[in-house]
Amino acid sequence: MRKKVAQVITLSEMGGAQKHVLLLSKALKERGYEVEVIASGGGELEDKIKALGINFINDPYMVREINASEDFKNIIFLKNLFKEKGYDVIHCHSSKAGLIARIAARLASVDKIIYTAHGFVFNEPMKKIKKLIYTIIEYIGGKFGKTIIAVSKKDYQCALEYNLCRKSSLYYIPNAIEDVEINSLKSSEAMKKELGINKSSFVIGTVSNFYETKGHIYLVNALKRLYEEGYNFKTVFAGEGPTLQNIKEECRGYNDFVFLGYRKDNLDIMNSFDLFVLPSVKEGMPYVILEAMSLGKPILCTKVGALTDMIAQKENGLIVNPGDTNELYSVIKEVLDDEIDLKAISDNGQNYVNSNFSFNSFIKQIIDIYQR
């Protein structure tokens, strides 16, 4: 008899956790599992899931922020849904869905309840009282679902430190991506031409939605200093989100910032970059870094989440402290002054990802947990 699995996540707008759900659901279906995805509808994840022939269930009460009334309705809605569907496994993703769905699954007497932590919210910069609230939320969630998967070693250690579950029920499984067919992508020269950028221009770029935790402001301030000093390069931003307009305002008067908004061809866009930058102040394990490295792009990122496990400075990437404009400025200045061997870094990064992030191994480990 096939196992019936529900993947539950808060929002359906595409981000790292949503990409995780998409890849996992696709792989499980291919391996004979009956998979359904439950989330707030209307985003790209819903479209992509349906395109795979996987059932998507719109949760009308799932909202990102804490809302006692809606959250209580959601627990009841999910409990009834879980009972009706008869799932063998409830696999939760993101903090809000992680709490609500684990409570509902326990009330529905689901046998296997799993939560993947894509970066604990309490590790974000925030006031102490808010940090305490999110820590309590994760602690309560852990009491309703015993099994936690951490995508970074930092989150693994945090789960132990805060006693979120027993060590025997805690697993470290880093994200992985399917092989990228580089030859099928648009060439760097062709993509630059499409974006209206001279083929000889040095392009610094990032692909991420605009939230405060993504740290765009620190990167923009560093780049503005370099532009003012006369450095000649283009900066490309792909993504949308609540802080986008503020960042555009910060860039007013500088002609070399390019904002693409939401795009479906992010791999093609990344293929045009000469340096990929992710200036986040909080991450779990960002897929976009794996993608950029697999494309042979030199990356500059911050010491957050799994990136501290992955990146060796000036060996397979460049890494700085989060929220530090001066460090970003200094490293990018070195790059533009040709003081860093980007070719060696990109080659090492590509080899590192290909050797350490096998998608088949990732899926096997998840299935082992489902069957255990």
C-alpha cells in the first residue's frame, strides 16, 4: 500500500522552503508516494505543484503573522482535513505551518509528524521578547511532532540547545538540487544583451525576494560607495517583496542598478552574473547559493545558517559577517581591483556542490525517516 504524504507550508509564493517542497514532492511522486501539498494559495508554488499533477489544497486560514482567531480556525480545519484524507505522514515546513500543522496532526492522531526547520525564526535579529515568543512556539511545536529535520548544522545545534526534540529524533539533512543542464541555459553574453547590458560589463547580481532578512540595504550601501568612487559595473536584482520599493528609493540617482522584479528564468539570469551576492542576515540553507555555485559562479555571502558550514573564505567562495556594509564594500572592491582569483573560487565551488549535495542521497534520507 502506498504511503500518503501531506507537505504543509505557510505561503505558496516561491522561496527556498517552497522550492524544497516542490522538489521533494516531485521526487516522492516519482517514487510511488501519494503526495498532496497544503498552503495558502495564489502563489507560484500552487501553479508548479498542479503542473506536476500533484493535488494542491488551499488552506483559507493559513496566514504568516500570528493571529489567534485565524490560527485556531486553522487547527480545526487541518485536523478535520487530516482525518478525512487519512495521511500516513504530515511533513511541515516554515515556522507558522510547523506549529499549526503539528498540533492539528497530533489531534488527528497522525502516525508520523515531521518538521523541517528552514532556519529558525528566533535566530533573526529581533527584540528579546519577540525572540522568546518564537522560541516558545518552536518548543511547543516540538512537543506535538517529535521529529525535526535541520537543513543546517547551526539549526541542528539550536534544536538541541533549546531542547526542541530528542537527539534521537533530530536529523541534519542539507538541501540539494537536481542537476542543472548548463548547456540548455542562455549564454552570459545573450542574457546580458537581453537585459540591455554591454557584454563586456562586469555584473554583480542577486536573486532573492525583498525582505529585511535578505539584507539588500547593506549590499546597496556598499555598492553606492563603489559607484561614487568611480568603479564601473552593473548590479542586477531579481525578485519582489515588501522592501523592494524602499530599496529602489535608496538607489535613486544611480543608473547602474537594474531591477527585474519577479522572473521565471532565474537560472538564465544568474548565468549572466560575474559575481553572485547574497547579503542575508538570516538564512537556513539557501537553494540559490547551491544553484549559483553549480553554474560555476563565484559567490559572496554572509555567515548565516548553513553557509558557515559550506563556504571556506577565498577557497570555494567569499563570506563576510551579516549586516556589515563595510565588509561587503571591502571584498567587492578587492574583486573589482582583480585582487581575488574568481576563476579558482568558482571552479572549487562548482566541484564542492557537485561532490557534496547529491539529490538522490537527500531523497533517500527523507524516505528513510518516513519509513522508520
